[in-house]
Amino acid sequence: YLRKIIVQGRSSKTTNVGDIMTEE
């Protein structure tokens, strides 16, 4: 999951979604 956040971390909107997925 961390890798997805780093790859999509460029998008602010994606970062928000990635944060929620990481918690799960």
C-alpha cells in the first residue's frame, strides 16, 4: 500500500484516498 501512495502521492486527491486505504 505504501508503494501506491508514493506512486500516486503526486496527486493531492490520491494522497487523501491513499491515507484512508493505509488505515484499513
